Amino acid sequence: MDKNKYKLLTPGPLTTTETVKEEMLVDLCTWDDDYKNMTQEIRAELLRLAHAESGYTTVLMQGSGTFGVEAVLSSVIKDTDKLLIAVNGAYSKRMAEICRYHRLPYAVVETAYDTIPQADAIEEALKADPAITHISMVHSETTTGILNDIAAVGEVAKKYGKKFIVDAMSSFGGVDIDVPALGIMYLISSANKCIQGVPGFSFIIAKEADLKETKGTARSLSLDVYAQWETMEKDGGKWRFTSPTHVVAAFRKALEELRAEGGIAARHERYARTNAALREGMEALGFTAYIDKDVQGPIITTFLYPETMSFDFQDMYAFLKERGYVIYPGKLTAQDTFRLGNIGEIYDEDVQKILQIFTDYMKGLK
């Protein structure tokens, strides 16, 4: 096994196609019209995928998904606003940390990591605190693999006239999200997730009218969402600062391949099928999933360590990697876990190979 040739069982970065990788072999100029047109094509296609071709716009932002989340929170929450964060994992907790760094007014409704935030708890928080103007939550919480109910929370946001911000980092492109129908004001995702590009930029799907009202709100020069959007609009796809040109080219190819696969519906079906097979196969081997099946998302599954004194995560990690697969450690503090992602170029035959490798590994434990 070539030590540099393995597949990633992770929620992004993930295993990409050779054709996506090949797009990065060409050097591009950020000022060139061909490159700016590429950016515009991507922006339009993202709106189409979000069912948001009317009244919405797209902003591409350099950096990882967290850069995108921080850009939105620090650019659209005014000093007179207050954000309510639904917390049930590490990534929603990170939203609160971003608020602390930027001294943004915020409150949280927190629930256990294996539990979906309930819309009625959000509603009670709104009733108790009329100062709240925005609600935010993570859709696919890859801390555990849980898929949160953004539709129910979106209904509460509509009912009370609150602006809804969704971190769809690990779901957009793999789970159909009708942004206008759900009342989402801002959705954030990343190039290296379900659209199956490579890391390097995040993107924001925003209600254009609200974005225009945020001019001058940003607390960061480079993360100013309005300023980035204004430049892209006025200069036909120009980014304000140096953009990840190779990543952008790869992402355009990834969008083409998503459409060729059959779009979000087909990709979701593949993800859901491989996720279910992986979860069932691991449970048959004695591994217990951290969350119940009825709240399991199709992206990643968290498993508890097996109850055997001889189990060692690093040893298992090395065993898997030597045989062609790399997995994720857990992100829980209270319990020892590891995570298996199934997005990217992971297919039914991969699941069978992975389960056989785990079977072989378990035979060596006492």
C-alpha cells in the first residue's frame, strides 16, 4: 500500500476525484476575466442548488468553514442586536466563542450532544428575551453525526420575525436545503464538504436585502461579508484579496460532477446508503453508535470505544491507514469516541472493505 494513497473517512477534507484534482494543475490570474467568470458561474450554481435564485446572493470567502461562520457573525450582528445560539455540539459552541471574541451580544439554548435542539425551547427563549434578533444553529453537527431540525427552528424564527443563520457546513450539497422556504437569512458552507471540492474557501448564501443593510457593521477588514459581496458584484466576480485560484477551479469541476451524479438527491441517496451500511456493520462488530438512529445524519457517525482493555485508538488508526483508510478521532470530552465519515468518493465497495478491516482488527483484541 502506497502510504500516500488512502481514502479519507472524514467529514472534510475528503477524498476527491482525480478529475477535481487535475483542475489544480493550471495556474490562474485573479484579475483575468476567465477566472472572474468562473467565480460568477460558481455563485450562480450555488444559488440554484439552494433554490434561492430570486432575492438571494452568494459571497465566496477565503479560508475554512470557520472563517465563513466568523465572517457572517461578525459582519451581520450589530451592537444593538442579540444572537440566540442553539448549542448541541462543538461547532455550535464555536459560534459562542466567536461571539465572545467579537464581543457580540448572545445567549444560548444548550442541550445534550446526542439530542436535537427543540423548537419549543427556542421559542421559550425568545419569549423570555425580546432583545434577541437572530437565531443560529448547526445543521449537520459532525461532533456526533446528528442532523438538527432546521425546518422546525426556521418556523419559530418566522413566527417571531427573527433572522435565521444556519451553519450548513457538512450538509449543503449532500442534503437538500430549500433556503427561502426554510426562512434562512444566511447559510454558510465550505468548498471541501458535500460538494466534494478541496479546502480553501467558504461560501455564504445571503438574503440580498438584509446583506445590504449590514454595510459598515463588520468588525474585521478581511472578513467583511458586505465588502466582499460589493466587490464581487461591481467587478464581475473579483475577490477583494488574493483568492485560492486552484481551489476555485477544482470547486467548479466538483459542481459539474455533482450535477453529473444526479444532483443533491442522488448524492444524498448515496451518502444515506453508505452511512446506514457502515453504522449497521460496525454495530454488528460490537461498536455502539453515540446517537440514536432516528437522529443520525447521512454524513458521519460517532462510535464509542469498545469495552476491552486492549483497545488503543492510535493502534487502530495505524492499522486502518496501512490498509488504505484514514478516520477521525472523537470530539467529545465526556466519552472516548472516534468518527467515521462517509462523504466524498466513498462507495458501497469501500464500506465492505472498511468493515473487513475492522473485522480483522477486532480479531487481534483480547
